[in-house]
Amino acid sequence: MGVCLPFETITFDHAQHALVILDQTKLPGEQVQRRLTAPEEVRDAIRVLAVRGAPAIGVAAAYGLYLVAYRLSGQEASDFWAGIHAAREMLAAARPTAVNLVWALDRVLGAAQQADPPAIAAASMLREADAIWEEDIRVCARIGEYGAALLSDGDGVLTHCNAGQLAATRLGTALAPIYTAHSQGKRLRVFADETRPLLQGARLTAFELMAAGVDTTLICDNMASQVMKNGWVQAVLVGADRVAANGDCCNKIGTSGVAVLANYYGIPFYVCAPTATIDLACASGADIPIEQRAAEEVTELWYETRMAPAGVQVYNPAFDCAEHGLVSGIVTEFGIARPPYAASLAEMMRIKEETNG
């Protein structure tokens, strides 16, 4: 299945050594592409969510580290590696919750560790970054195939935040089953939570679903219960920024509440995530660092005039965790993990290791 939007979310211009991103802070009003040629620009783009979504963050970080290697490729080996390791730490700190960020950085770094001189190491890093970009396309397509099998013609699907093409290289994760099912002729009605604090459901999910011709209804986050009670939702699909070994799934703030509601109304709650998002070294959601974001994102960012009284205290975590007992299944590129997750997720990672040799 092809892309659902007539442009790429994230690509690399090999001739000009530039990471090209669709600036998601401008959507849906403007479609602005930015060219990033310095690692600091990549870090800032990740931090302000100009590029966002676990898979896309990983891809951006991979190319960001290469940009350092390209810049330093003429230096002595000691200076080259000192700069690479410093850049790795800088990029990793941009957003601490998404495990794909560190996974991609370490994968690119590992591909070049034995290479010498620096120019050869830089070339190795670029090849690995390209491989991550290409792999994400295949991974999301497989997630789409496995997830589409969970959906029936006429189903209502609720999703939270944005986990589609705008969060990855092509189809995305949680929206990939919707796009795949749509291409199979299944008629779906999607309810997109607006998703506080950055309104990524309203600005991004609704935008790309409508562009793909999917029946889409935008709802505020606190309307999910009523929509479920009405009987309009037969499945919930969300993405994840990190999946712990016990199956706790960390995703954009509000996901935990959606999982609780789905459990109450007897609606299956599925998390769609590549195995790169699974962190077996993390025992549970309690061990996942939760990014705290600026108060202004809640009090004034989306208003012509400030809507909250000056001086009010604001609690603004970017993520929360859906506990494993509320998760019906975790859709990966190697199949659907089911409870008990300690066993099934470990099995998914074993299959991945065997497949990749």
C-alpha cells in the first residue's frame, strides 16, 4: 500500500547532506518542509515536535548522528569519536521517553564502531541510517497487515494522539491497520481524540485520515466515554513510545484513561508498536521516564489570548502508561503479542533476533 499523503514526512537528501522534514508544528494550516544540516537543528526539531512520533524520531536521530560524522570526517580519529559520542548524548536527551530515539542512535553508532578512518565510519553510519528508514516502511506495512485482521467492515475505531504517516516514514503504527483495512474495502468510522496538550489528534490524525478518504470524526478527549457508551466504537488502536517487559505501554498523555474506559465498556484495546519500541530492560511502566513539557502548551499555546489565570500551577506530562492488564494485544511486525506479556514480548524479540540473524 502506498503513502496516504502526497509528500514524505521525513527523508534524507544524500546529495546535499540534509535531513528534510515536514514541520509538524505548522500543520494542518501550512505544509512546510525544513532542511536540517546540523545535529543541533535535528535535536531542536525533535524537542519542539517539528518531527515527532517514535519511528520518525528514531529516523531523525539516526541521520542527525550521521550529520555529525559527516562534519567531522576529516578530523583525527580521537576528535571524531569524541564529537560523535558527545552528539549521541545531546540527541538522546532531546526526548527521554521514546526508546526508539536511543535505539536508533546506538544502532548507527554500533555500525561504525569498528570502522577506520573517520570517513569510512561516517559512510557506515549513513548506510545504517538509510537502513533504519527503509526498515520502518516495511515494519509499518506488516503492522498494518496484522492489525487490519482485527477490524471488520463497519467497525468504529477510536485512536489517540497521532501514530500515522506523520509519525513514521509511511503508514505509521496505530493508523497503519486503518489504512490497510481501508485499502481492502472495509468501511471504518474513526473517532480521533483531539489529544492534549498539543492537539496532535485534531491537527495531525484528522488531517491525514481525511486526506486518505477515511470517515473521520474529531472528538475532545473527555468525549471518549460517551462515544463508547453510544456503541460507536468496536476497537481502540493507539501507538506507543515505549513498551515495558511486562506489557505496560507508554503513549501520549490520556492513553491510560482511554484504556480504562475501553476495559469498562468491553472494547478491545490494541497497542500498535514496532519491536524497536519494546524495552525488555524496562521492567514496568513505573521505570519509564516521563517527559514534562512547558505550562504554556496548556495555558496559552492554542488561544489568541491566554485562557488560564496568570500564575496558576500547571502539571503537563507528555505521556502516561496503559497498564498491561488493560491491553488486549500489542501488534508488532512479527505478529500480535497477547497476555502474559512477559512471555509473549520476549518471544517477539527472540523471533526478531532470529529473523535478523
